[in-house]
Amino acid sequence: MTTATAAPKGWIVRALDLVERVGNKLPDPAVLFLLLMVATWVVSWALSGVAFEALDPRTGQPIAVKNLLAGESLTGFLAAMVNTFATFPPLGVVLVAMLGLGVAEHTGFISAALRAALTVTPRMLLTPALIGVGILSHVAVDAGYVLVIPLGAVIFYAAGRHPLAGIAAAFAGVSGGFSATLGIPSSLDPMLSGLTQTAAQLTDPAVTVSPLNNFFFTSASSVLIMLVGWFLTDKVIEPRLRGTAIDGDPSQMPRLDPLTAAEKAGLARAAAAMAVAAVLFVLSVWPETSPWRAPEGTPLPPGQSDLLVPQAPLMQSIVPLIFIFFLVPGVVYGVAAGSVKSHRDVVQGMAKAMSGMGYYIVMAFFCAQFIWAFGQSNLGALVAVEGASGLRALGLPNAVTLVGIILLTASVNLLIGSASAKWALISAIMVPMLMELGISPDLTQAAYRVGDSSTNIITPLLPYFPLIVVFCQRYVKGSGIGTLLALMLPFSVTLLVTWTAFLLGYWALELPLGWGASYEYLPAAR
């Protein structure tokens, strides 16, 4: 067990300690999701008879709350239960990726690679580098949750720092900076721009929106996120964690021992195997007729590669590629270093990884049922549309309205995790409203992206939130929802304030938002 010396506590640390204590008194996450589902049933029953005037932008009809306690709703819930769990998106992503990671960890490849990297990486740059990798992981959709965040803990622990601080920094980059781009567009860009264009054409059918309309702003935002995350991790989070003992299984903790000759040989051969695999992969992707590309005839947004659209097999294979990326060097390293004697050692590594995922699978079951029920009820759509309508009715100045969109999005994000689902609901009201005030759809979308990212890291309804709690428990057994909330609350509040101010300053300086983007909406010019 690692002993810890508590630092003097200021009011911020005491407030975060209170958040942690209160949060950890909540029921187990699995039971919490069950209770939230029951609450959704009750609220849906209470509101099912109310006639709302707000129109659902997806259907053009008044929003109607569905009674989940009706007989047909309950039988439908039971009939869909298995499929809801089996098709829960994070479940397959996590388990498949962990199979490859499990082999790489069991053979010692990850430990050796990290120790080699830490010998050449300045200690002071670990935090911004980790946050930057988290932002970059958006290219691989949700891979950052199952790859970057646990490795953040391993890297910090191996460097003699608190592993929960590594989890916090990585989570801030992966999820708090979800809308940022580190020089490479993600699948979120064309997804949101498509919805923005659809909403804008409700007012002006001639409007077109570039898939990279926020690219310059989101790229600049990545620098802000790394700086804010660096400061908070080193100056707020780590000092507070000095009083938190690391009581995980010592045999499972990474160690910063010097590399042995066998380990060096294993790393060299693993690196060679990865290089060969990378070359073969690039050669398979490069041809215009590559099977990795989207099928012929797939509609492509302007400027978008047929490798990067959701229909492309490449984008649909990200998680299996991660599995292979860790499996191949893990096995090669193990054979060279002597930790793999037969195929049974490889299977044992996979089984060991799965044995540690039992608690997450239980939480994922109840999380999937709650999210399905909440979506069926239409309560999330009601909150989003009524909130947007209320903001429009206030008639605030443009800059204040933009801030209002950010705050509304940040609030709705606590209930609806999907970025595209929220924007589909909010954009149909906000984009035309601000166009009437002369604000471009591009700027409105940028404001949405700020609010959408900032509160990702503090909502237990994020599908990956339970998984990150499990990562924390590997190092601090008493970790719970409150522990993670207390870690991430400083990031969420600070990012919300600084990123909002950054957008307003960016607007005031009239810096370019992205390709083909503008700040003003001028009907005659479009």
C-alpha cells in the first residue's frame, strides 16, 4: 500500500472533498441507473396526459411523452431487453478493445513500452502530452475511453505520480475536449455540419455548410484545453490527491524498473512487427479501389475523403484495428521476451482482461436499459426543445444568446449524451433563430460544440462513466461516482468558462472559424 501525505486544504479542496463524500454515498452505479429508470417511468406516466405545444423538429408534430408504465410499453421493454443490452454501443467497443489490451498487458509489452517512453519524456510534459493524445483519439471515435484513459493511469503511476490524476487528465482530453481537433478532423465534424445545414435550410434553402466549418476554431481550442488541463492537473488535482492512498493490488501495478536485455529485445521485435503491419495497412488503404473505402455511390460531403465517412469499412473497423494493434506486438514481444511460451499464454491474457470487466458489464446492463427507456419516453426531447424555445423568447443580445446556447447545451448534455441527438433537437430552433439576427449557422454550431464538451466529464449518464469508475477502482478501491465527479468538476467548470470566453474573443477578433465559414448570415451573399 502506498502511503500519502495530506496537503493543507483550501476551500476548493474542501468543496471537492464534500462532492466526493456526497457522491460516494449515492447507490452503486448499477442501482443508480435502475432507480433513474424507475423515475423515468414514473415521470413519463405523470406527463403522458399533458398536451405540449412544443414541436418535435424531427417529426414536425407536438412532442408527446410516452407512458412507459402502460402495458404495451412494459411488454415492449421486456421484449427489447436482451437486444438493448447486446447492442449497447460501448459494450462491444470496450470488450473487443480490452481483448487486445489484455494480451499486451499480460505479456508485459505495455509496461516495457511505457518504461522506455518515460526514460525520454520530460516529467513536466507528461500531462499536456497525455491530454493531447486524448484529443487526438477522437479520430478513432470512442477508442480513447478504453485506450487512452487507462493508459493515463499507468503512465502517471509508473512516473511516480498519482494514477487518478492520470485518469483525470486523460478523461479531460478524451471527453472534456470532445469537440476539439488536434489538426485532424473527426467523424463528428461532418455529422454536426450536416444537421446544421438541414436546420439552416428551414430558413434559407440556398445555405450550404462546410463539413470543416469549425475546423480552425476547434484546432485552436485544443491548445486551450491542453493548457487548462495541464494547470488543473498539476496545481489542483494532484495536490488534492496527496491524501488519497493507493491501495490496489500491488502485483497489478506498473513498475519503473530498468529494462532487461530480454525486454529490450522484445520491444525491438515488437516495434518491427508494428512497422511491418503499418506498412501493409497503408498499402491496403492507399489504392483508389481499396476495400477500406466507402462503397461506390456513397454521398460524400464537400472535401470529405471516402475513407473517413461513417459508411467506410475503415471507420467501422477502428475497434478491431485497435485489437490487432495491441495483439500483434503483444504476442511478438512475449515470444521474444520469454513471457509467451505457447498459445495458452495469449488466451490467458484475454481471459484475465475479461475477468476484470465483470463489474462493468453489470453496470452496462442497467445503463443500457435506462438510456433506452429515457429515449423512448421523449423526456429528453421535451427538455431540449422547451429550453431552446425559452431562450428564444428572452430576446437577449446576440453575444448573450450565444452564451445561453452554450449553457443550455451544457445542461441538456447531463441528460442526453449523444452529440448528434442533442443537436438534431436544438439546431432546428437555434440555427434559424440566430440567422434572423444575422448570426451564421457556423458560429451557432461552434457555440453548441463548446457546451456539448464541457459537461461530458461530470454526467454519470455518459455511457463510459461506469467504465472510468472501474479504472479508478484498480488503484483506489473505495473509488465511486463521487470520486470521479470530484476529480472532473474543476475541469468541467473551468473549461465551460474559459472556452466560452475563448469563443467570444475568437469572434471579436474575427479569426477564421473554419473552411467556408463566416460569422454573419447575409441572405443576399449566400
